[in-house]
Amino acid sequence: MKNTIFIIIFFATQNFLAQTSWIEQNSGVTVPLNSVFTSNWSQAAWICGNNGTVLRTTDSGTNWINVSGNGIPSNVVLNTISDCANYPEYAITAGVRSDTAIAYLTTNSGASWQVVLRQYGGYINGVGLSYSRGFIIGNPVGGRWTIYKTTNNGLNWDSTGMYLPQNNSETGFNNSFFINFYDVVFGTNNNRIYSSSNSGANWVFKTTAGSMNSSVLSSVMFGTATPFSGYIGGSQKILYTTNGGNNWIQDSTLPGNGNIVGIFPQPLPVDLGYYNLIVTRGDNKIYMQYAYSSGWTLQYTSPAGNYRHISNRLPYGVWAVRDNGGISYCGCMLGSVSQNEGYIPETYSLSQNYPNPFNPVTNIKFQIPLSRGVSAEGGRGVSVRLTVYDLLGREVQTLINQQMQPGSYNVDWDASNYPSGVYFYKLESIDFKETKRMVLAK
């Protein structure tokens, strides 16, 4: 049986992740980084890795603060990390020390860590805190899956009532985990994904037998009334389900070799049944597949090292971490693209950004009219591209490169990672092109 890696990512917003450039950020370490978690809180994120390494940022990665130690020994391999949805200073990370699975909690942004769980012979794959509730998922020990639950923000953990028997010799994978309050999903190397919609009281499994082992799943919607939809990736294929895993749609066109270690699906600002996908294997490349397209584009190649994980939430950007301490960042979440519903413009227009000058975020408004071949209520829409250039005419960032329906839109550009100066933004469509000037003043 092939070894694969299983990752679960949850999306509950309509934010828009556009194609854009990737940059390298300085982690200050050279050890393997194994997991990255994008916080709901402002521009914050957490990363964990070997040698008990924990990093934290509050400014989209401009500065990564090393909060290792402080109760975490250097001989721990940390595999997974999460913050707490209602307390930004809370975070939990877990891994293995010698032959013991161990989890650490901070309640003060990493200034100190306390042990909240030990399990002899165990191996923890996923941790998550969703408001006061949370779960720890690990490989089976003694014929049953390791499942612990908290109801007090991770301070105490209990496995009572969490019994799920191991099927044959199945195991799980790092970051193989999704939690959204009562809903939990994780995957195995046994052609199965397990899920619970009532905080672990009952579990069901869905199989991918005949397609592939379940390795990377991004759950974009999950619940009892509406079956979850999501992506699974292995060494050769990506599968997609819209009915809770009863059926799977295959895509075997992803370039390269090796197991997929991260899938990031992004809903479009309209037409939310379609997604762009950002995918990375366990190598040095990041690929993107645009909605309505069957092909893949090589979006980024790291200068050194291979990727181990890609961040799993939308708010302020996407991070991918590597086995040499490298961090790649895509400043893709520029806030959000919003549509003013109920208004169909008669002409194209591109408004002056506001504020201008700005630091570091500005808003750009534009309109797409109803024209031939474009539906106001559905369909593919019209191809739209919104791009930012510097004073020398070099492309800085692509904010939008999508099919979009008629309407009036707002998009934010976060220029936190760019120097002060004059920039230009250009809107292009089939029969429209306009450029305007803006000033970033830090």
C-alpha cells in the first residue's frame, strides 16, 4: 500500500483568492517545518516543525517570532498546529517525543507552553480548536483510533465516548484533520475518510476504494443537512466529491510525481460551485488550476527545499512551508472581492482607488456590464483581469484573473509586502482596458 499524506481544510466564506506572485519569507530557522495554520485573527499565523520549533506572525509574515522553548523541549518533532477561534493568544501544537505523543497549549501567544496530553506509543496527526471545542486525532493505539475532545479551549482533554475501532492496520497522516465546531473529518491510508457531525459521539466512513487512498481532503462544506464537499489528493490523482464521499470525480492531470501534501481550493466571488485550486506535492513546486479549466499552471518553484504543508484558511494570505525551514507566501487574500447585488451596470468602469495615497490597504471598484454572451443570472460570464504594476511597468500582483458575471465589484489590495512608491492598476476584459495610478506611502 502506498504511503500518502492526508490534509483537511475548511472554508466557510466567499472570499476570493486570486492568482498572484509568491515571495520568500525569513523563518530564521533551517529545520523542517511541518505544519502552518492561518489564523482568523488579523494577519496572524502559526508554524511548527522539528526540534520543538514554533513560529508566530502577526503581520502576514513580515516578521516571524520564534516562540520555541518556553516549556517545549528541543527533542520534540511537532507535526500539527492550530490556534483558537475565540482567543487569539491561544494555540495548540502536537507531535512526538521519543515514543510518546504529546500536545502543548499556550494561552499567552507562546510566552509559555504547558503539556495538556501525553500518550505512550501514540502519534498525533491533527489538532484543532473551534471556539471552546476542539479535537486531537492520532494514529490507532491498541486497536482504536486516538481521539480526544476538549470543551474548555484545550485546557483539558478526554477520550470518553470517542471510541472508533481501527480497521485492519490503517493509520492517518499529518494535518489529516478538519474541525468546525461539532463537525470533524479525518482520513486514512485505508481508502477511507471518517467523519462525525455530533462532536465525535458517532462516526461514519466513506470509501475511495477503486479510485485511490484518501490522502489530501479539503472540506469546503460539511454538515448533516448538506453533505460535505471537498478534494482528496494522492500520488497520481485528485478526487472531488459533492455528496459526502458517496461519489468521486477524478482529475489525473496534475504534473509531477510524489504525494500531494497540500490542496487549497478557493471559491470565486460569484459562481461558488467552481473553484481555483492551488496544489503542492512533496517537492519544490506549486501548481494552480483555474476554474473552468482542465489544465494546470506551474505557479511557483521554491529556491531550495521541498514543501510539507500549505495553510488552510483564507483571511490574509497563503503560506507553504518546507523541509529546510523555508516559507513561501502568497499575499492572495487581499481582504475580499464583494459584489453589489441587484445592480447590473450598462458600461465598463474602473474607479480611482480609495484611499489614495494609502498604507497599506486600498480599495478598487470596477463594473462589468451585461453584454453578448454574458448572463446576469449564471453562466461563464466574461474574462476579467485586474493587475498591479510598478513604476517601471513590471507586473507586481494579479488581483483577479477570472470569468466574472455582470455587476459592480470591490477588491482590496494589501501592499504590506511592497515598498512605498507609485503603482498602476489595470483592468482588462474582452472589449475594455483602463489603467489608473495610485501611491503607496508608508
